[in-house]
Amino acid sequence: MRYLLIGFEIVILSMVAFFVNAAEIEVKMLNKGSDGQKMVFEPALIVANVGDTITFLPTQKGHMAASIKGLVPDGVESFKGKINKVISYIVTTEGLYGVRCTPHFGIGMVAIIAVGSSFEKDTFLEGKKVTKKAKERFNAILSNL
């Protein structure tokens, strides 16, 4: 019984340590970024750890954030916000997560959440259908990894 109690305490302490170390990262959704580009997430490259919370802020009207099917790690639950609403997402798995603003996806409003270090940036877009502008922006973001 004593060992069971000690094991339970270790599990609880591990969970507390996990959540205490988790960061909260804010991402703005903008009509124009600080670099002059139109329709952007800022930052467009979100570097996070498992357990971190990413909060997308509709700083300017008409934006939302959603994961992109096929551009998230296997087994990861997708997310989809509503226009002009804040959405928070806790990352649970290492890898690359593609994010889009659905109304502005065609003109390249995308971001990448990079979690941990076990991902293949060279194959992230392989075989995926995205618009030309989104692909250009994804490649620019990936070049910063």
C-alpha cells in the first residue's frame, strides 16, 4: 500500500510540473503585419513545447484560426475557431502544425506551430494541396526552422 501511495504521489507531482512549465503563446491575426505583408499571423512561426497553449487573437476583424487537415501530426485533434473570436489550443504532440485563416487562406494567411524537434520540415508540404501564395508563405516560414 505504501508503494502504491508513493507511486500516486510521483504521478501527481509529474503532472503538476508539466502544467507549471507550460507556456502561453499569443498570436495576432492581422490585416497588415509589422513587416508590411498583408493578411498575416504574427508571429507566423510559433515555436512551442508539448503542453503549451497557443492563443490566436483576432486583433483586427475578419480573421479566425484553424488547423489544416493533413498538415498536423498523426493522431492530433484538429481545431477550428470562429471569425472574430479568440481560440486557444493546447499542443499535445511534437511535430509541425499547419494553421490557416480560412477566409484568407487563398491569399496565403498561414502559420506553422513547431513543437519539439522531431519533425521533417522538408516533407511538410509534400503531396498537399495548398494555394500558390500559401505554399510560398509556408516555405518562407519553414526556412526559419
